[in-house]
Amino acid sequence: MNDIKFVNMSLDVVPSFELVDVDRVKLKWGEQQDVDVKFSVSFNSDDCRRLARRKKNFKFAIRYLDNTDKQILYDTEKIWAERTYDIDFSQPSDALAMSGK
């Protein structure tokens, strides 16, 4: 894995994603290792109000890219590598819930 791509799946808001840190470890063919990814996502005030009023969660995906900028489709166990996330804005801001699928 060489890079991360964030994909906004909630088209009525425009978040700002920032990659904070990613483990860029060189692996040999067939070698497995967990990779920690740290990122932040921020919204302007209007988008936060819009998200709080609607019934649907904010959704986005993280795609992993190799050293040739091609998307890594599956992990070594043949599980889809792209991860999708939902953030529930219906709760008070100090209790936002984020779950990865």
C-alpha cells in the first residue's frame, strides 16, 4: 500500500479529508501486516447543520492504492479492501459515532 484515496458518498455535502498518518511499510510478496491509517474529516457549518437535520448518515469510503496508483481491490484473505464508513450526525457533537464496514 502506497497511498489512500477518500471517496465522498454523500453528495449533498463537501467534506475536507486530510491524511494524518499511514504506515508505509515495504512488504514482500504474500506478506501480511496490519496498516494503521489516521485521518481527519471536517465540514463547514452549513454542511454540519444539513447533516444533523437529515435521517441518513454521512458516508464515505477509503480506497487503498499500490505503488503504481492502482486500487488494491482485495486483501490477502480475498476480502474487499475498500472500507466504507458512516458517521451519525443526529447525536450531540461530543458523541458522534463512526463505524467501519
